[in-house]
Amino acid sequence: VDQPLVPKQFHLGMFEIGRPLGKGKFGRVYLARERSTGFICALKVLYKSELQQGTGVEKQVRREIEIQSNLRHPNILKLYGHFHDSKRIFLILEFAGKGELYKHLRRENRFPEWKAAQYIAQMAAALRYLHRKHVIHRDIKPENILVGIHGEIKISDFGWSVHAPNNRRNTLCGTLDYLPPEMIKSGSKDNWYNEKVDLWSLGVLMYEFLVGEAPFEDTPIMTHKRIARADMTIPEWVSKEAKDLIKKLLVLDPEKRLPLEEVQNHPWIIKHCVKGERATNREKPVK
Ligand SMILES: CC(=O)N[C@H]1CCN(c2c(Cl)cnc3[nH]c(-c4cn(C)nc4C)nc23)C1
């Protein structure tokens, strides 16, 4: 059974709370163990008072719960259940044993091509699964990706995802770096609910994995201008296959971006990910 936390009714007394794992936008996350089964999970605590202040944030949390509860994929962080008391809402999340991807990226500066290719292949598989369920993530960036105990990546934080189509107004906050041109241009918002937005962000993510900084990183004004023109330069030391894939994702016209099936079959991905190939992906032996 892949859902060890079977009971539908959860309450705080069922869990032993461990060390804090970190802070999300609206709450703290703790390591936790479910007493009767010893099952390890991550407990995200959100204060209702904080949510009520935010404009529509409560609806965003409700949407996060509704969307993430129904997803089951090895590269998507599981939401096993939720409960609340008078002051707080609790999300029972899968524990990702190797923590936040962006910390690994900052520590290593950038990833070797074989590791970046494996991560992008896993992201493409997760996004294909999401898009088949008409879910658009819309906030793909290293900060929203966790690493499981076997080094596999897990998309987390569905606070910005939507069931397409959806005509709810959304205020944007956080970094501009990952926003596709159609989301920074004023005018028609219906492109915001086209899953092609995730393809652009996948291209930005791939560039950042390989180069160590985002392709349009600049002052906010310049970032805005450079995104609108897809104005980026790819360092000459990036392999030509990788350059080719980046250029096929960072395309202004959403309809012309490489579909996820073709991302998974791209020569750069095949070269590094097909099992049994030359062992290019040799991880340093664990000390
Ligand atoms: C936006 C947000 O919630 N960010 C983070 C906080 C911790 N959290 C985790 C969530 Cl939600 C799930 N699993 C995690 N594992 C870890 C972690 C593991 N190590 C070794 N170090 C850390 C940290 N953190 C989590 C998500």
C-alpha cells in the first residue's frame, strides 16, 4: 500500500514533532513521526490568522490541498492528508530526505550535464503527469523542488498551480526570473492558463542548473525587458545538445515551445539518461 497513512481523520496528537525543516511562504515545516506506525513525514503548519490577512491566500491553500491530494507521482511531493485546530491548518507532506534543491545548486554552483539532464528528465515526466490532469504548476523554480533520499527530485509547493482553465486573478510575488513572456506582458490573461507556461520555466530551470544563474537575471526592469525578447546568451562551454534544448524551450511563442514528449526524447536527455548507456552519470561514492 503506498498510502501508509490510511486513516482519513488526522489530529495533532497522532504525531511526534521533530526538528524544524524550514520555513515556507506562509508557515513552518517540521519533521514528524506518526506515533502508531512510526511513519516519517513533514508537517507544514499554517496559521489561520496569517492566511485570513492575505488576499485570497486561504483559497490558494485550499486549492493547494485539493490539487496536491489527488496527485501521485514519484517526482511530485505527496500530500497525505490535512487537518486543522482552532488556530492552525496542518498539511501532512511526504518527507524529502535530501532537502531543498536550490541549496544543493548554490553549494555546487552548477550541476554537471549528466545530473542536470536527469533532473530535467524527471521534471518533464512530472509535468507531463500534471498536464495530463490539467494541472499547471506555474511556479517551477529551484526553491520549489526538493530532493528525495535516492537523489530523485520532487516538485513541491502547489500554491500557484491551477486547474486549467481558471479565470481567478492572481497577484504575482517573488522572483521575476522564471516568468514566461505571456505572464509579464499585460493584456490577455488567458495565456496564463495554458500549460505551455511550464515549458518556458523548464527552460529557465535547465539554464540555471547548467550555468548557475538564471538566463535573464538582471535588475527587475532589465529582466522584464530581456524576458519579453527572450534575450539571453548561453555560455560557449555549454554543450551544443544542451544549447539546442534550451533554445527550443525559451521560445516567445508558447505554441512553438518543444512539447514534453519531445523533451524526453531530446538527444541531450537520451545521451545522459537512457539506462545502460556509457556510465556518464558517475556520482561521487558516498563517503
Ligand atoms: C517552501 C517550503 O516548505 N520549503 C521547505 C521547508 C522544508 N520543507 C520540506 C518538505 Cl515540505 C518536505 N520534506 C523536506 N525535507 C527537508 C529537508 C531535508 N533535509 C536534510 N533538510 C531539509 C530542509 N525539508 C523538507 C519544504
